[in-house]
Amino acid sequence: NAVVHWFKMDLRHTDNKALALASEKAKEAGVPLIGMYLVSPQDYEAHLRSPPRVDFMLRTLEVLKADLAKLDIPLHVETVEQRKKIPDRILELLEEWGANHLYANMEYEVDELRRETHLVRDLSENGKAFEVVHDTCIVPPGELTSGSGKQYAVYSPWFRAWVAHIHENLDLLELFDPPSKNPDVARKQFAKLFDCPIPDLPENKSLDDEEKKRYRSFWPCGEHEALKRLDKFCEEKISGYAAGRNIPAGNGVSNISVHLAAGTLSARTAVRTARDRNKTKKLNGGNEGIATWISEVAWRDFYKHVLATAPHVCMNKPYKPEYSNIQWSYDQAHFKAWCEGKTGFPIVDAAMRQLNHIGYMHNRCRMIVASFLAKDLLIDWRMGERYFMEHLIDGDFASNNGGWGFSASVGVDPQPYFRIFNPLLQSEKFDPDGEYIRKWLPELKDVKGKAIHEPYGRGAGGIAKKNGYPEPIVEHKNVRERALSAYKEGLAVE
Ligand code: FAD
């Protein structure tokens, strides 16, 4: 007999709610706890999980396996090629291990919810219980409703409700202890599981040696790294976050998203750690940097709440149906230039090169490139959303979809459509010395002064041309007008 915890996007052994509950259950029944992770190449494909992200998760499994082994808890990792076979395979494994209880943390995407619902039914028909609990958000989706009883469609009132709800329910921020040590018999009984290796990257997500080395040096994995990074950020940078967070060249952000996406860190621990450093001991007020950072982590909860209550966003539809009729462009040459960072707009290109090189992009730049794709190039924002997922190491469906919806003005609480970022002004404001641009665009590293923002327009065309840097593929002024008309016309369709 045994109790099983199914790891998914919660690759940590501390502060993991379902794992803690599974451990309690096992202890109560006097049986061992087993950890399980199923690698599904087909699922990774369907959900556009990028190769660096899959690599990050597989590397993290090594850390998790070692942490659990110290508690005599085995972690069984196996590849299930076809995702529709996952439920049957789980049932087989439970039978093999003599386990009647399965635990997991809930994921809110439509496919996952559907799979889990079926699994609850299938397992119960076989006399087994499947407990799926809320863990990934600090406030579970559905808890906060506006006056009309619906999910908020605007962030600010939602955020006030989020803060008030947590202040009234402080247990939402409490840490879950790691699981208890297994009874001695577990080592012998499940010896095979302790020895099972973590598989290599599946073929459809392969990386060459240079890429592996690069991503691994930028993104050390595992929950210990996550906590180290969080503590260092809180120690050194959080107080200056409000001022520094918008400067892509400065190192003012936490770089914690990769850990929240893989679940090597819980949002609970992130927010609790920051709050504890605030002299108010609250989520708001006190230190401006701390309060601002907490309000950013809250966006993650917000977008997950939206996803859970507006599942149509999982189906390639804009949150606001009235934005379904915009006539997008599908110009492949423009899209390719955007993907490769060769649009001739330095801030856009630097950002895309950063994404392509390290699987990450600064938030300000995510907004700039998303706005540029949807509005300056008028390209279907879903193509950009997809490209991001295929390349980000911190890809998260809800935050990515939310960010694209915001920037393309088709999402929940979006940027109004007539507010169109001017890439040149954004560049001058947020990368005033061109430090970020020079870092990512070697072709422009010798361009001096303000010409860095617009080399062809400001007398540095010679250097740019010599080094193969392209001229702008569109003229902002003209395409701005085109975007305004396209949005207006789209909205006018009945
Ligand atoms: P910090 O500034 O230190 O913020 C701390 C944490 O707060 C982040 O790790 C993240 O979990 C959360 N957060 C901050 N800003 C946002 C936001 N706008 N929306 C949701 N959560 C936020 N974030 C992802 O985690 N995965 C994505 O796939 C993703 N795609 C995006 C796409 C677009 C077009 C845009 C505009 C934003 C996207 N974001 C995404 C949000 C944000 O850009 C990243 O979370 C942030 O840049 C990560 O860096 P950090 O951890 O240093 O952030």
C-alpha cells in the first residue's frame, strides 16, 4: 500500500500543498509516499513548451529526486509518449504500487482540467481517490468576485480585493512543510524506483551542446536555486524595484519567473518572503519597492483567475469577443524579421535577440515587441503569443496570453487600442544610453550617442549598413494610422 503525489508544474518538495497533504495521508495510514512525474513529449508539443523550458524541468527533476531520496521517498519518472494514455498509465502504476490515494495540485488550463476531471471519475470507479487541490495561486480562482458576482475584468479593483482577502485569511501565505520521512521499508520495497534514471530531452525538444551549456549557465535549476535567488533579490534589489523595474539594461528585476513557471518556487513563498521584509508586515504600504513587487506577482494570480473563469482564452479566442474581427496581416517576411530581431528598430531587435539567446525577455521589452507586432506590423498577435511560448524558459500560458492580450488590446483590462507604443520613444525613455541595445545588437556596438535608437535616421546609417543591420521595415507614423483604422473597422463589424 502507498500514497502517490503526481508532480506537474510544482517541482519542489517544500511549500507544496498537495505533497504535504499526501504526506499527511501516508503518515496517518502508516504507508510510504511515492512521487511520480510523467514526461509527455506529445503534451510538451501540444502546449508549446520550449526546449529550454523542458530542459529546465528535467534538470530540476534530478534535484527533486535527490531531495526526496533523503527522506526515503522515491521519485518515479517515466515517459508516456501519447498524452491520452496518461490516465490509463496512472491507474496501472497505482495498481502496481498498491496505492489507493493520488494527490496533485490543480492546473487551470482547459485540457488539464478535463483530464483531471476524467481521472477523478476513472480512479473512483476503481476504488481509488484522487485529491486535486488549489496551490499555484495565492488566492484560489473563483474566490474573488466583483459586485455583480463575476470575475473582475479590471486589475486594480481585483488587486484591492486580493490584498484584503489575504489580509483576512493570513493562512493563505503559510508555508507547507516538506513531506515526512518514509518508513524504513520504503527503500527496500521500492528499490527499483529509487534507481530509475531521469530521461534525456525528448527528440522533439532537443538542444545542442552549446545551447544546453548556455541555458544552464543562465538558469541554474531547482528549488534551492530559486530560494537563493529570491533571498538575494530581497536582500539587494527589492527596495529599488519600483524605480528600477522598467530599465531593461539595469538588473532591477527578480528573474524569478522561470521558477514560478516550473513550480520550483511557490507564489506563496515569494509573497510571504517579501511581505516579511516590509515594515508594515502587509502586502501594501510601507516600502514602495516591496509593495510594487508584490503587486506584480499578483498579476500572475490575476491572469490565472481570468483563465479559470474565461476558458475561451485557451482556445485561440480573444478575451473580448468584439475584437475577433480585426483583419490581421500574415506577412511572412515581416514576421520572420520580427522573430529574428531584424526589423531595423533597435529596441525591438535587441529584445528579440535576448529572447532567442537566453529564453527570457525583460517585461518592458515584452510589451514593446508585442505592441510592435500587433500594431506596427498588424500581425495576428496569436503568432507572437505562440512564438513566445516556443522560446521562453518561463513560458506560462495565462501570463503570456494575458500579456499579449494587454499589448494587442484584445485581452482583459487591456491597453486601449488607440494607445500605440512609439518604439523610438520607448527606446529613448527606457534604454536612454542604449546599453541594452548595444549588448544584444553587436552590429550597433560602435554607434555613438542617441543615434543608437535610430541609426539610419540619425547619421549612423553607414556603420549600421556596413555591419549588416537592416533599415526599418516599416515607418511607424504610417503604420500607426493603418492600425487605428484596422481596429476601428474590426470593432464596427456586427
Ligand atoms: P519581476 O518584475 O521580478 O516580477 C516578479 C514576478 O511577478 C514575475 O516572475 C511574474 O511571476 C510576476 N509578474 C510580473 N509582471 C507580470 C505580468 N505582467 N503578468 C504576469 N505576471 C507578472 N510572465 C511569465 O511568467 N511567463 C510568460 O510566458 C509571460 N509572457 C509575457 C508576454 C507578454 C507579451 C508580456 C507583456 C508579459 C509576459 N509575462 C510573462 C509577464 C512578465 O513579463 C514576466 O513575468 C517578467 O518579465 C518576468 O521577469 P521577473 O521574474 O524578473 O519579473
